[in-house]
Amino acid sequence: MRQVVVSLADLSASIGEAVTSVRLARSFAELGHEVTLLAPTPREARPVVAAAPAAVRYSPNVTRLGLPNSLNSLVQVWLVLGLVLRRQVDVVYVRAASLTFLFGLLLRGWTRVVVVTEHHGWLAAERLISGRRTWLAPLERWLQVLDARCARRVRTVVPGIRQRLADGGVEAARVMVIGNAADTEAIRPLPREPALHRYGLDPARVYLGFLGSLTAWQGLDDVLRAFARLAREDARLHLLLVGEGPCRAELEALARELGLQSRVTLLGRVGHEQVGDAMACFDLALLPTHRGAYADIGRSPLKLREYAAAGRAVLAAEIDAVDALAAEPWIAFYRPGDAESFCAAARRLLGDGAQLVEAGRAARVYAEQHFAWPVIAASILAGLPRAA
């Protein structure tokens, strides 16, 4: 098949959306398809990870004119229409955003092109949790449902998003639920002490670590409050937060308020090639979630897959989709927002070093079998109708 994968991400940035867009296009191409990845012109010349054998094409980036990134969809849809008119595309695969409904709306009816939209989150929920321009949330919900209704196939990463689309009138038969993937080739278990040395961290300490965007829906404020309890019990414990985001200043202020300045380190964003080293510092990897919307909707976070690929034991908030892994020996759960539940689960895991090591090995095996990109890409393609 001739495929176009459309993304709004800056492909040169070390962020989850950029990495997953490039790796998905590359995986489709490695499975024998002719694939072009279309994205706005990035800040730097090269994608954060290699795209070949997929081709990369850049569209003019309207953010350079001070316009919202969502408006790049208006540029991209016309470029895709040109390819369709020249009969150079069979499948258009789009990561859903505010205006991506235009791909399905403009191509349905008069072409045989299969438009697939991918829904990683619920836009209205993210808007409400962020607290910014919350009056836009109903509009974003309507646009996200419209996006799915216009597409021929829809991929959601968790059942909760599929249910919300169904509540909006999207036919269940057109929706497939397939979680995220991890690059199990690039991310592998690495020795602990060299990684700690790289970041100037004391190997005598025990590190609870988080890697990801510092956003409100991560629930990192709850983690800090719970960690304050653990820190009083065990002088060895240290919290590492790896990443950047709008909540960084708030988290730094909260750490000072809780008297944790010497027990919490914010490493900032690391390059994609350094993700494995950063996670090798974690004795226990953390997957928190805010008590609000995503605790109900469910998540399929890239960081969970990468933790497993890196051979890390995981302590996760018990939410929909993630809790489907409850039987696995490498992951344990706590109730979102419940500090005592967090502390009790952390104590159980950290109390047995040998158990942590075995859990990490099991996580790596699971990632190879269930989270690897070839596995996920093949599952997506198996769910698509053939274009005429």
C-alpha cells in the first residue's frame, strides 16, 4: 500500500509524539509498504529518530507566523489532496487533533482512500485539567468525535476513548483499540552505576524515577506529597523527575514547601538517545496519573512501554487500560491521589532488591513480546480495509 502518515509534531524534538510518529511510519515501511511521513517543517534538520525506509516530507509551518500549530492541518490536508488526485496514496493515517476531521471530510465519498485517525488522548479532558481556556472543551470534544465519524477507520489506544467516541455516535465496528509501542531495539536494559555517574548521582541512594512531560494530568504533585512520607522513613530514597513542561516551576515550589530540596532532582529534558541512560538510573519507575479525567478514561503512555523495554519495575496509578497488566510481575499499582496507597506499594517493591531485579527482567521480556513496534504496526495494518 502507498501510505501517508500525517503528524503535527516537530519531528526534531525529543517528545513522545515525534518519536511515535517517526517510528510508526518507519515500521509500516519495514513491513513492505511505500510510506511518506508528512509533518510541519521542524526547528532542526533531522528527525529525532531515523525514519528510513519511510520518506519524510515537510509542510510549511504556520507556527513561524505566530499561528497555532493546529492550523498546520489546513496546509497538510491540501498537500494530501494533491497526492490523492495524482493517485499516489491508498491510506492516509492521521494523529487526531482539533482540525484533522478535514482529512476524512474532504476525502470521503469521492475517493477510495482509507483515512485512519489515531486518538491518543481525549482533547476535552486535557483542556479541563490544564485549566487554560476551559470554555473550549465542549468544542474540542465535538471536533474529536467529528474526526472519528469522518474517518473510515479509527484507532484508539484505550477502550475509554473508544467508549467516548461511541457515545458521540461513532460506529464501534470502525474502531480498533491498539496500545502504544516502544522501540525495543534502541531502548534496552543498561548498567545502573555508569548511568548514575553520567548524571552525577550517588549510587548509594535508591531512586524512584519519572520520565515524561511535566503536565497537570501526570499527577506529579500527588507523587511529591506521597514521596515526602517515604523520605522521612528512609534516608536512602531520592526522587528523579526527567522531562520538561508547564508544571516544572510549580513542582519545584512544592518540593521546597515540603522540605525536599535535597531529595528531589529535576534533570530536565534529555535527548531521545539518552532516554535509556536516564531510565537506567531508576530503581523503581513511576507512572502516576492525575485523579481527574484520565483516571476514568484510561491511558496507554509511551513511558510505560519504554520503562518495560529498559527492564524497569513499575509503580503505576491504577487506571483503566493500565490495570489490564495487573497480573504481570513487573508492575504494581496504587490508587490515584492516595498517598498511603502509593507508600504501601512502594515499600513492598523496594523492600526486596532481588524482586526488583527479577521484575525488571520480566518487564523486558513482556516488552519484546507485546510492545515492540513491529508487533503494533502489524496489528494496525491488519485492522485496515484495502483501498481499491
